[in-house]
Amino acid sequence: MKIIAQIKQPIEHEMRLFEDKFRLFMSSRVALLNKITYYVVNRKGKQMRPMFVFLVAKMVAKGEVNDRTYRGASVIELIHTATLVHDDVVDDSNRRRGFFSLNALWKNKIAVLVGDFLLSKGLLLSIDNEDFDLLKIISVAVREMSEGELLQIEKARKLDITEEVYYEIIRQKTATLIAACCSIGAAAVKPDSPHVEAMREFGELIGMAFQIKDDLFDYGQEKIGKPTGIDIKEQKMTLPLIYALNQASPKEKNWLINSIKNHNKDRKRVKEVIAFVKAQGGLDYAVKVMKSYHSRALKILENYPDSPYKSSLLLMVNYVIERKK
């Protein structure tokens, strides 16, 4: 956790203030809702998304933030939390970050309604303050995240994902929200400036690298909170697997697809698939692609003068591809 504390250092004051404001934005007149949102707030993760908002804002505005920055960070966190709550219902998941998920404690109906409540809170926070530019950024992100999830489900049924389709899925599912954090950070302090698009692209590149790193964990030995081979068991076509399929002979391809479709619960077979993907160079290829996204993100940061905020963003970009979980 030391690296996260290091990244957070130049925005420590803003993050503390943000937590107070965020609690306030989540409040409701319904006691049950307050009880649930209190549970959510006290089980927060690393808070990387609001950190992106504040670091980008301070980098492009020479250390300045304003009320729009806090609202932008809160909208992102409200919408992100809403999607996580809904994801747990869809996946029938009982745990989130090592704690019981909302649907495990309060059942699906309440979890869905809480997700809807958080979503509406995020939208109203922007509308009430006439932050229409910020609202547009987050609305596009929500639409893309939904489309990405559905595209992945559609393709998982046929297992016909090409490399291009895979990039589109992870761009929509993962990268689009990090892109929204960075463009909101810029738009909050420098609306209608070239920084908004530059930072959107920066966030998207980091998001792509982040998701490829996540896919690589499925083949690694590190203890990351999900068992090795879980993506294969869930029939998710990730980059190492797509590359291995493209390199395989017709006979090997049939064996791979048959393994994923019909034997994905067989631990021995899953291990054989993992070994095959490694032997075909699937992991090396994915690492190469991840590093390419990483270096393109760093190139964008070169256009900004040195500052503690830029240093933290550089740390964040490197953390994305070097993290162990």
C-alpha cells in the first residue's frame, strides 16, 4: 500500500475533503439507504478514480482545484459504485473487496435499488450545479460500459473474438471510466481546453494497460484474490488466449475451443490450456501490447511541466503495469 500513499501525497488534503463531501452527497432521508451507503463508504478500495480526477486537475491548473473538481470526483465515484453494486447482482457475487456484497447482505432487490439511487444521485449532482459538460463525459462512459459488457456476453457465446473486438471490449468496459476520470479532472478546471481531450486519451491508454495486466493475472502465480484460470472457467476470451488461438494449428484450435466450451470446470484441462497459452507466447505478446499502451500514456505526460502531480501520475501509470494484484 506504500506506493498508493506515495501517489496520494500531493492531493492528501483534497482526498480528505472529498471523503467528507462524498458522504454528504450520498445522504438520504431514508434510514435504510443511509445504513447501506454508510456500509459502502466504509469499505472503499484504493480510490484510484477520484485520485486521477484530482491529480489531473492539479497538473493542468498548476495546483488549483475548485468545487467542480470535488463534484466531478464524486459523480465518478457514485456512478462507479452503482455499477459495482449492479455487477455483483448480475454475477451473483457474494463478496466485494473481501467484504460481503450488498446483494449478499440485503438481497438483490435492495441492491438494484441502491445502485439506481447512486446513479440518480450522480446525475442530479451534475444537473443541480449545471455541470453539463461533466455530465456528458460520465454519461458517455456509462453507455460505453454497458455496451462493452453486452458485447463481451454476445461474443463469449460464440468464442469468436478477434484481437480488434477484444480491444473494443476492454476499451468500453474498463478504459472508458478511467478516461472519464482524467477528462473530468481537466474539464473541471479548464473547460473547453485541449487538456480535456489529451487527458481523455491519457486515461484510455492507462485503462487499456490496466485491463491487459488484469488478464495476465489469470496465468500468474501471485495471490490476487481470484484463482488462476478463472477467466477460462468463465469463458472470457482474453488477449493471451486470443493470441494463442491465432498461432495454433486447426487441430490445436479445436482442442482449445472444446476445452473452453465444454471442459472449463475441469482443473486439469484448465491447467493444460494455461500451459499451452504460455508455450505459444500468449503472455509475452500481451506484455508487449500492455507496454506499448503504457509508453503512449507516458508520452502524453511529457507535454506537461514537472510538478508533484505529474510525478504522482507517472507513479500511477507505472503502478498499473507493475502491480501484483
